[in-house]
Amino acid sequence: MLTLDHVTYRYPNTERPALRDLSLTIPAGQFCAVVGANGAGKSTLAYTLAGFVPHFYHGTLTGAVTVAGLNTASVTLADLVRRVGLVFQNPYNQISGTKFTVREEVAFGLENLGVPRAEMLERIAATMQLTGIAALAERSPLTLSGGQMQRVALASVLAMQPQVLVLDEPASQLDPIGTREVLAAVQALAASRRITVVLIEHKLEWVAAFADRVLVLADGALVADGPPAEVLASDVLLTHAAGQTRYTQAARLARAQGGWPANQPLPVTLPQAVAAFQAARP
Amino acid sequence: MSEQFSIFQSRPSRLHALHPVTKLVLTFCLLAAALLLPGLWTNYLLFALAILPLATLGQVTGPLLRAVWPTVLPFAISVFLIQGIIYPHGTPLFSLGPLTLKREGLLLAISGTGRILMVVSNFILFALITRPDTLMLSLVQRGVPGGLAYIVVASIQLVPRFRARAAAILDAQHARGLETTGSLRRRLSAIVPLVVPLILSSLVDVEERALAIEARAFNHPGPKTSLIEITEAGWERPARWLLLLTVPVSLGLRLWLG
């Protein structure tokens, strides 16, 4: 579980806060998505949950961030890495750069945590299977495609068995099939191991398909919080330039032309859209 | 980015199976011999009697020779031209127009080339048979700071990425009309738009990579473990000490024979 209590944060040498008075609680096992326009504070929120704010990016943090029972400001990053896993947007910079094979790359975090070798081998095999990279085990991490690297980065963090998993656009280099596979694996993990997942994602169709809950950030503040069907169909995303799913957009266009009843909810997923358009067919 | 900068060649050889520190000590002793032992042809002899047999044992003779010649040959040609011809007050061997080849210069060139051949081939052989990560792991296990080991290995491994980025920036600036050929002045003026983006993007990379390795517990206190198991045969430790004895022997021969 993680909790933010009136959290405000300013990066060093800046006047405008990157996060403004954020208060929220995400229970264990929940798959929560964070959406918003560029510069809304999504990545800063990810760094805050992982403890990089304030331990790496110093700045000014007020309020309290509690992750897996630890106040992030009161403990060290080393205390947090066992509990919080962070997968970054750019897969190329997540490769350690010191390992010759993908298997060894996945082992990097486990070696640093001092996990015994036998257990390490078990965890590596399981996470490589889960993320679909078992066939890449002996390949050099530096010769992988962006999508493959992204899977390796995810596997490397999952192998550390965090209680909270923060994913900052983890599928930016993946094709649609790869994205579905990876997010489905994360969703299954969240359910089976009660891992709290915070997914930062611009592609709202994926958010609608996988998240239990959606948070909308705008200018560092929380402007909407609720189930995907409710939040993604609301006008708040358009108001804050956070986009809309293509299904919602189609329904809005249909509504503008009189082809969608004003009282009918807007769809946010493909099955919802198909069912609604079929029902509306004369 | 489809290459790895390290020239390590994986082979099922007994030389590869040695502990990295044993290989390091062997390389150090051969280096000391190359630099200390007297004699005009000593380094050629060492190359023939030590480096080549070791390369054969490690099944890397081809890669070794392919890597050594491009380095040593240009050096040999230039040192023969410079030392052989420019050497003052030497014994003339033959003249071609205004140029005279002197005996003493020729001997210096032979000796210098032998030394370079030995030093270069020694280091290349070491790189061909030693994985950088296992070397660093074994050094960390012997007390070298982990951060230092990381910087060394990551720097070696990530050179291709840096090179690929430099090529991408060059292409991008070409596409925007930047001229990088022609007069010296034009070439100099092209440096800033090429170097500044390279440095800035590399700084961003460094920050992101620092975050990424922190997220993977790089600075986690306490003992670390390793997936790679580095094996060491029982005879290797005494063999290393025996090898190290060759260093004072080389020094003694140098002092004795001059």
C-alpha cells in the first residue's frame, strides 16, 4: 500500500511546484494508472514514490509519502529499493552496461541485494518466462531491440520482487502485441502477489483495458480519480489536454452528429464501443 | 547499436578457464619482461615463444594477429623512417639521394618495434581471453571499490552506444545543412554544433543511468553475491607467485646485462 499526504514538491532552483498538494491512497494489489499531459508531473510522481525525490533530486518536499510502510523521506534509497521497483521510460539507459548476457543483466539487482545464487537462478528463470524473454537469455543486452530491452528492464525489476511497482511508460518501445503481453503479465502479478502497480501511460486504450483505477494529473495537481470507465469518459481529460481513447472520441463524434444518445455513457474500451454501437444500430 | 566494444572471444580453452587475476598477473609479468629484458631481438623472441603459443592455446591466434598488425605496422614503418634516417652521427648503411640510413638508428627502430609489438600483443591477448566483467568481479572480491569497477566496465561496454549517438547527431546536423567537409575553417566551425548536443545528451544519459542502477540496488549496503561463478584451480595461486618472481629476474637481467 502507498499513501501520499498533502505532498508538494519543487525541483531545486525552480519556483513552480512539480507536485501540488497531492493526497491519495493506493491499496495493495491495485493496478492504478496515472495519466496527464506532458509536464503534468507524472514522472515526478514516479520518482517520489520510488524515493528518488527527495534522495536523488533534492529540492523541497513537504507532506508525507509512505510506501510499503516506510516514510520515504526518513529512510534511505537502499531501504526502498527492496520494496519499490521502478521501470523507466527509456530502456537503453536501464541496461546496466556491465553485463554480457540478458540472464546476467536480470541478475544485476539481485546480486546487489545479496540474493543467494540458487535463489537468484530461480527468480531469473521465473521472471524471464513471465516477461517473454527466456529465448534471449544468452544474448548481449546491448544488441537487443528497444522492445526487447524494455522487457529486460521490466524483468530485472520484477526479479527483485518489489511490493510496489512503478512503471513510467514501460511499453513506449513495444508493439501492440508486446504491450498487451507485458501489461497482462503485470496485471496477473498484481493480482497473484498483491503487488501495487502504478502505471504512467499516455496510451489511454491500455489504461482502460488494464487499470483498476485512473488518476489524472494536471500541472502537478490531482484533478480526477476514479474507475477507468468513469474518468476516461469524462471531460476532465479534454480540459487538461490529456487526450481520450479512440473509442471515446468516435462516440463523441457520433454524439455531435446525433448518432449517440446524450444519456448513454461514452465507451473507453473496444468491447464497450462495439456493444454500444451495435445497440444503437437501427 | 549491434556490437559490443569488448574484443573478448569466448572459447572453450584452458587459457580462458584461468582465473582472471592469474591472467592479469601473466600479462603483467610479460609486460615487465618486454620492458626490462635487454637484447635487440628479445621481444620478437618473447612474441614467438610466449604470446603466439598462448594465443594458440586460447584459440585466438587469428583475432590476435588481425588486431595487432594494424596497430604495430604503421608504428614500425614510421619508427624505421624516423629513427633510421634522422638518427644523428650514426654509421651510414646506404644513401638514397639526400637520405642516409644509419646503423644505430636502424637498431633503435628494431628494438622499439619489438617492444611495441610485445606490449600491444600482450594487452590484446589479455583482452581476447578475459571478460571485463569477470575481471572486475574478481578485483572487487579483492577489495577494489565496486563503483570504480562499474565505471571501468560500463565505459568499455557502452562505447558503441556513444559512437552510435555521435553518428546520429552527425546525420541530423547534415540533414539540417551543416557542412563538415571542405576548408579547415568550415570544419572547425562544425565542431560546436556536433559536440554540444553529444555532451548534453550524454549528461542526460548519465543521470538516467545513475537512477536506473540506483533502482536496482547498486548502492545497497551489505555483501553482494554473483551469478557468475569464477573458478580457480588449486595450482593457480602458487603459480601466480612463481610468475611474479620473473619480474625481479627480468630486472636483474636488465641490470646485469645492461
